[in-house]
Amino acid sequence: MLNWLRRLFPITQVVVEDIKAQTKGKPQWDTAFSPLEVGKQWFYDEVCKLVSLDTFEGYETKQMRDTLGLKKTKKKMADVFEAHCVDSWVLANAMVGGPAQPDNTRLLCVSPLQIHRRELHRRQPGVGGVRSPYGGTRSLGFKRGSTVRHPKYGIAYVGGASEGRISLHRVEDGKRLCQNTKPSDVQFLAYSTWRARLLPVPEGRGFRREEIR
């Protein structure tokens, strides 16, 4: 993700709110939190290979957010700036400076595609005790996740395949559009292992013309 962003913006510095997930010798607690510490150190090491890294404590982020008068919603699953981006904006603003309030709160949601690797067969048998083939990253010549154009469904991505047909899925949310498309009916556009959706402009929040371009 960082490499993708670096192709779009001249990023030279990354700032992160440092998590504290110490083990306590309690299996239920340690099982949930010890992987965070391992993953954090791996992430920090990888970032430092590309750009410089700075960290802040959680209480420091909150202090800066409160000073700016910004609020963080408790609705963690809501697709809004105040749930996912306000702390990131505060950290970035602390490092590079800028306006006292966010001037663009529109969200681009990016999710990795869940592609099941090839297995010999399904782990649970089907009707008659038969285990059918399962998984794979290819669908009749297409790499699964490939972005294609269909005459009826427009831009979509390729899912699974069955009986000489492929399934197509909506890019925005992964919803299956069909599963009986001939490979010859679609035009290949690009390889992709992600799906993305640009959320509408929040109500009551305008944008300058140059921000929309």
C-alpha cells in the first residue's frame, strides 16, 4: 500500500500511533494482543526500508485532536472520516503542518480480495461423499481479481469459474453480478488483487474545485 501511494505522492516520511500490547501471562489476553506487537515491529522495519518513520503515543494523538477541536466517533464500523481517518490526519498535520481543520474528508476504501489458494479438494465432502476441487487463482485464462469490461455489467472483476463460464463481481462491494459469462464476452483491462470504492461527498461538506479534479 505504501509503495502504491508513493507512486502518487512524494512521500518521504511516515508517522504512526504506536500501540502498546504487552503480554500478561493470560492465554486469552496474550493470544489476542501478542501478534500485534510482532506485526508492529515487522511493519516498522519494512517502512524504514522505504522512508523515515516517526511514532506518537496514543495520549499524544488525543491531546492534539482535542486541541484542534476534532471529534472521533465511537462507531468503528462506520464509513466516515471521524471513524478511520481523523487520527491519521492529526498525526500527519503535526509533522508537516497545514490547515487547522481537514479540508477533504472524502474516503477511498480499499480492500484486498480474498483469493483461496488451490487445494486438492474441499475439506468437507458434498452430496454422496464426493469432495470437489477447490480454490485456485486462475479462471479460464484470467487471473482471479482481474479487472474486465462487460457489455452489460460494465467494469467488474473476475471471480470463480465453472463449466466453461466465469463469474463477475462488482468492484465497489464484491457483490456477484453473474456466474455464466463467456470469457470471450469480456475485455481484459488490468490485473488487480484489490477492490476500491470512492464514497460520496459527505452531506454539508463542500469541496474546492481543484480538490474534485
